Amino acid sequence: QLRLVESGAGLVQPGGSLRLSCEASGFDLDYFSIGWFRQGPGKEREGVSCISGSDGSTMLADSVKGRFTISRDNAKNTVYLQMNSLKPEDTAIYYCAASSALYYCSVYARNEYPYWGSGTPVTVSS
């Protein structure tokens, strides 16, 4: 059974850092694109970053470029989202999602990700 579990929730001050993890089970990361999405209070769910299963290529939303980095450890079947220079507007529930349909991942193709974790909360506040 395909499963995604996020971890790394936390409360952090502006300018701080957090690393989120998305542990996958029941499938091989080599054949799936993994995306990180977030939903802030009163906001639509938006794509943050993703990594392609095909070649490891990555994509970042403009709002997080230069601050967030996505990576994966195939041996651990885990994808990470390193978040630096956090801002209050980064406050959200962060979800990881998996897609076997996307050869190259996209943060703008939310509907192409049928498998989702339950989310992990991130709060950026002083």
C-alpha cells in the first residue's frame, strides 16, 4: 500500500530554518515525482517544490526560490524540504504528494498528484 508520512513540524522564528521529511512506503521513489505543497490559513493549497523520479530534476515556486531546497535519499525512500530564511507567510500545513504520471515534476500540476500525506504544520512567528 502506497503511503506518505511527513515529519518535521515546528514553531520557528522569522529567519530560522526547518527541515521537513516525507517518508514513502509501498513504492520506489525512482518511478514517482514527489511534490511539496502547502496550505496557509484561509489560502488555497499551493505548490512549493518538487523532485522528479525520472532524473532528479527539481522545481521551486518563485516564492521560495533561494530559500528552500528539495532533495531525496533513495536508500531511505525519503524526500526532504530544507527551509531557510523562513518568513511568517511560510506558515502553513505542508503536504507531500506523489505522482507516477509526471515524468518531470511540476508544482503547478496539483491535480496530477493522487497520493497525499496527512500534512505537517509549520509556524513562523516571533
